[in-house]
Amino acid sequence: MNEKKTNQNLIQKLWSNRELRNLFLYLIVGGLATIVEWACFWVFDSKFGIHYMIATALAFVFSTFANWLFGRLLVFQKRENFSVWKELAAIYATSIGGLLFNLAIMYVLVEWVHVGNMIAKIIATGIVFIYNYVIRKVLIYKQ
């Protein structure tokens, strides 16, 4: 019983740490946005036959919006001096670096390493995830 209480105290202590809580919530946000991105990419690439680089860019547009929406609801507080449109513009502007990074990874994996399109997309998403969190935290939602 004492071990259970110790575990509960540890979880409560970790959850009260704002940074850890926000990172955990951002993992959820990232997971939801990733589902949107992969689903869009798969539809554009596999079902519509759109070139993988264009499919990546199109999926980016949808997943960035999903990431902003879920992140805004769960993790990041609205900045007082930003309208929603300015905030969205800042998200897309800073995410361009993530898109370029994503496209570069996709190109290398598909063209040079000969990895399948969807597997390359999954790998690229994982690598770019941390970049997106840091950019949002440091540039857009800085404390």
C-alpha cells in the first residue's frame, strides 16, 4: 500500500511540473496531428496518386492546422498581443522550416535510401516533431 502511495505522489509531483505536463500534452497533440498528417499523406499519395513531395506539402497544411488547434486547446495559452489570425500566420511561418526539413528527409529516404513513401513519411515525422515543439515554445508561446 505504501508503494502505491509513493507512486501516486511521484505522478502528482511530475504532473505538477508545468514543463513535463506540457511536453506530455504536446505528445498527445503531436499524436493527433500525426494521425491527420499520415492520413492526408496516404490519401494524397496512394489514393490520388499525387507525387510524394507534393503529398507531403499538402499533408503539412492540414496537419499544421490540426497541430495548432489541438495545441491551442491543450498546451499553449493564447498570447495576449496575437489575434487568432496572427497566431496562425506565425505557426505557418515558423513551420515552413519544419516542412523544408521534412521534405529534405523525405527526398533522401525515398530517392537515395529507397525507402517506401509511407515509411519515409513516418521517419520524417518523428525527426521533425521535436523541432516543431521547440519552435512553438521558443518563438510563438514564449513565456
